[in-house]
Amino acid sequence: MLDINPGLIIWTLVTFALLVLVLGRFAWKPLLQTLQTREQEIADALRKAEEAKKDAERMIQENKATMDKAAAETARLIAEGRAMAEQVKGDIVARANESARKMLEQAKDEIAREKDAAVQQLRGEVADLAVSAAEKILDETLDGARQKKLIDKALQQLPKN
Amino acid sequence: MLSWILTNEQNAHGAAADTLHAAADSAAHGAAAAHGGEENLFTQLLHHIYDSRTLELPFYHNPDPTVHGLSLPAIHLFGIDLSVTKHVVFLWLAAVLLMVTLTLVARANAKRKVPTGLGNLVEVFVVFVRDEIVLANMGTGGLKYLPYLLTNFFFILVMNLLGLIPYGASATGNISVTAGLAVIAFFMIQIAAIRAQGFGHWLAHLTGGVHWALWPIMVPIEILGLFTKPFALCIRLFANMTGGHIVIVALIGLIFVFQSLAVAPVSVGFALAIYLLELFVAFLQAYIFTMLTSLFMGLGMQTESHGAEHQHGH
């Protein structure tokens, strides 16, 4: 069992050498080539997938930033518009108040002026009446009776005024 | 240090083989002494493991009743017996099977993006040998030896497995075949070392890096170390493949020893268990032989820094 057979050793060497040559050329070379190509492809695909994922993440981030910016801008515009509206409203109300006040003052002035003019006119007319009344009285001054009668009449009229 | 371990290991293996031999011898002696039919049976069954000049084939009966099976041609060249024996036939069968199968697999795999079936199985082993054996032990520099190591692994595996089929025989259960494989491993280990560090460094490494006064001791030890590694490979594979077969033969033989059918279920049950173990061992030994060859080649390739350290030591 343990005796060495040189012939068998030689057959082993020859067979092995032939096997290495044949397999090396027709089996290992294409097999390893295929393997390497596939591994390369898988590695590439993984790398590309990773890159695509990063790109997608970056784009999502960018979109989110843009959306945030737009929302902030909108909010700002609304606030600005509201503030401006408030201001315009305030202005209009103030101006309306102002003009109402002015109109009232003008009306008051007008009234005062009209009143002054009326009083002035009345005074003139009263004076004319008094003068003409005095003239009439002077024209008719003849008898004391009549005078007395006039004075009484005037006296009677006084408390009534 | 490593050489020492290996020598020891190899001694242990040698001892195991010796015991084996002794057992076989004693069985033969016993048979010769007793001349009993039962004892003869064991030696007859053991002949199943030995190499022979005939090939047993199913449904074939040699016209010559004294010859069992198909006679194989005897060849003598330059005084060497180059006869085709049973193990040579299985050596060739394994080689042809591998050439045909792997060539077809390589073609099929090249056509598809995703390998299927046998192509997938072969690829698992190819990737395993490349990544776990060659790259792990030799680094990327070992890739140029990948075809050799792949062939080594698949050849040993198929030879191991052929012994597990009916009418089959394990060529690796023959020490001459494992010796042939070890001779190739020996040359590959030296070639890898010389190519990686140059012939000068390889020679210098034989001195072990010690003071020149110690060279007379160191150089023979280192030279012996070169041979113990492949020698251990040779014995390990042979003993492992033979051992399982002998146990199965012994278990089945028990039925005839006791001449009782009641023993049969036990014998067959145990033999089945050993058979399954052998199936595992067939893969394991192919792996171990290839892995150790790769490891030894890797050690030889990496000694450059090791040698530099020695020179610094001076």
C-alpha cells in the first residue's frame, strides 16, 4: 500500500500538466474573465446607484430649499401687502377726517360771517327805523296831549319789549 | 519554527500511516495464518482499495475466468513500468471529466450575465479558491498561480469523489498519485519563492539568516524543511482518502464475519455515516491540499522583508 510506483507518479505528472494547460486555456481564462467582468459591472452599477441616490438627495434638498424660499417670499409679500393696506387705510381715514373737520370749520366760519353780516345789516336797519321814527315824531309835535299820549304809548310798549 | 511543526505533524501522519500499514499487514498475516474464508474476505475487500491491472465494470465479465474485470494494457518504456492501471484510468477519467465540464461551463457562463446551475456551483468554488485561498495567503501577486491552484483543487476534488461512486476508485487513495501531486507542489513552491525574491535570496534563505558558524547545522535543516512540506501534503491526502475506505470495507466485512443478516442494518448504517463523512472529507482534503500549497507559496513570496530583517540583525 505504501510502495511507490514511479510509473504512476509519471502518469500523474503528465496528466496534471496536460490538465493545467487545457483548463488554463479553455476553462480558467474565460471563467475568471467572466467573473472579473461581472464583478466590475456590479461594482460600477453599485457606484452609479450610489451616485444617483446622492443626486436625488441633493435635488430633494434643493427643491426643499427653493420651496422654503418661495414660502418665505410669499409670507413676506403678504405681510408687506397687509402693512401697506393698513397704512393706506390709515391715510385715507386720516385724510377723510381732516377734510370733514375742515369742511365743518369752513361751515362754522361761514355761519359766523353770515351771522355778523346779518347783525350788521339789522343794526343799520334799526338805526334807519329809529331815525325815521324820530323824524315822524318831530313832524307831529304839536300838542301836549298828543305828546303825553305818545309817551304813554311808548311807556306802555317798553315792558313788552 | 514552522518547519519544526510541519516535521512533527508529518511524523504524526507517518505514524498513522505506519499503523495503517501494520494493520493491513497483520490482516494479511492473519489471513495467511488461519486460511479461513472470513479472514481472506478482508484482504479480498482491501484489494478493492489497492491499485490493480484490471478495471471492474458493471455487466462485464472477462472471458478469461481467472481475470476479474477488464484487463488493462501493460506498458514498459525506458525500464519504467508505465502500465495503465485502475488508478491511472480514474486519473484520466477525472481529468477528462474536468476538461469537458469546465470548458462547457466556462462557455455557458460567458454567455450569461447571471450563471445558473452547474456554472453557478463551479463559480462558487472558483471564487472561493481565488478569494479565500490565493488572495488570503499570497495576495494579488499570487493571482498568476491561480490556474495551477484551481486545477489542483478541482482535480483532487473530482478524484476524491470518483472513489465514492459504485465501481469507482479514488486515485488520491494511492500514495504514488499523491506523491506526484506533491512533487508538483514542491516545484511550484520553489518557483514562486525564486520568482518573487530572486535565486540569490532564495539560496540565502536556506542559511536561515544565522551566523555562518551555524550554517552546517542550519542549511541541512532548511533543505529538509523544503521537502517536509510537500511530503506532509502527500501523506495527509493519501491517508485521509484511504482511511475512510478501509473503515467502510471493515464495516461491511463485519456482515460476512458474523455471517448474520442481523448485523447488516448496523454495518450499513455505520458505513453510510462514514460514507457521508468521506463525502465531506473529499471536499475538505481538496481544500487543505490547495490551501497549504498556497500558504507555502505565499510564505516563500513574502520572505523578502524577512531576509532584510536578518541582514539588519548582522
